[in-house]
Amino acid sequence: MFGRPAPRIEFLCSPENLGVIAEPVPAREALPDWFRRLPAVDRERLSVTDNALTVKRCMPFLDAMTAGWVLPLAATVRIEIADGGRTVDSGWDFDRTMVSQHHPYQVAGHPMSPRPPGKFHNHWAIRTPPGWSCLFLPPLNRPNGVVEVAAGVVDTDTYHALIHFPFFAIGSDGLHTLEKGTPLVQVIPFRRQDAQLEGIVRAETPAEAAERERMHRSTGTTDGWYRKEARDRR
């Protein structure tokens, strides 16, 4: 008997956009240049009192960056920020809408106020298998310093219209250019039933405390203990 096919996420665009706009990519293929260049060990800092490990050896940091997919900016957008972020204008040369504005009253009291909320227009429809949703959030551990997308969850198994992404301009006053292909949103598919785990809040048992302390001490015995012993194989 053949097993069921593995669940998969689909990104669909209109035929005239295929090959024209930037395409979604697995997040592991979109690591930023600064991270790729960073050595795992800074040899200039290595000493008897410093193992000189960099964040490149931090598996939780890397696993966050490589989770799911990256939805890039479809085409280059210019954003002009003025008045300490209170005024934001945008422009582009692509023949499709790239940015529109929300009304400030829609986010009254938000910590980003008085920065006005904008909205990036996405040109990819997203489909997931029954029971699967998508978490959309700013690309993890790779801020661009100009805009920050608001996070959201959409049931992409039943909603197949285009999903657009609210954002705040967080950059300094001036003209900023976001190039086509700039990572805009990280897309993490998840099975809804798996996200609704019941919770228990309690004190740990002596055995659990001993296990926690053993793991904590083990991480100091050798570089990469978590990656080798505790992290699930990718």
C-alpha cells in the first residue's frame, strides 16, 4: 500500500506574473549575507577564557531563521519617511499595486503610533491541506531596519484569496529603497490541532530538576552539545 502524500504548501500567482515577480523560497535558502559571512568561531577572540562562538553556532537562532518559507517583495518599492515616521509615502514602477495605506484609527493605541500603518500587497495565493493554517510574521532574526510587517494567522486551507500584509515604517527619515526579492514575510505552516496543546503549570519534580541541571551542565562540556544531543535531526 502506498502512504498518503506528504502535506505541502502551494504558492500560486496569475499566469502573467509567473517569472516576473520574486518567488517564495524555503527560508533555509534565504539566509542573509551577513549570516553567511559570519564565522562560527571568531579566531581573534578565541582564548583560554573565551570559546569565541558566534550566533552561527546557535541552533535555536538558526532554526528560527530557516523555519517555513520566505515570501519576498514582489517588486522594488521606494518608501519615504518624514516627520519622525509620522508621514510615509511610497512609490514603485511595477504595473501592479505594491503598497496602500490603512487608517491610523484602525490601530489606535498601538505602540507604533503615531506611525501610520501601511499595507504591502501580496501577489501570491497560498493553499495548504485541510486542517493547516499559516503564521505570517516578520522574517525572524533578519530585520531590514525600514519596515516591520505585523504578524497574523490565516486558515489557508479554506481562504484562497490574496493575503496582504499590514506594516509599519520603522526606518529613519529619508528615502529608502526595498529591492525586489527583499524578504518581507516569513510563512510558517502548522496543523491547527497541534497548536492547541493543553497546558499545565506546576513545580518540577526532583527527577525533572536533576534532568534540567544535567542538561545545563552538559552544554558546558563540549561545543555544540545541544545540536548533537538534544536537537531533532533536520
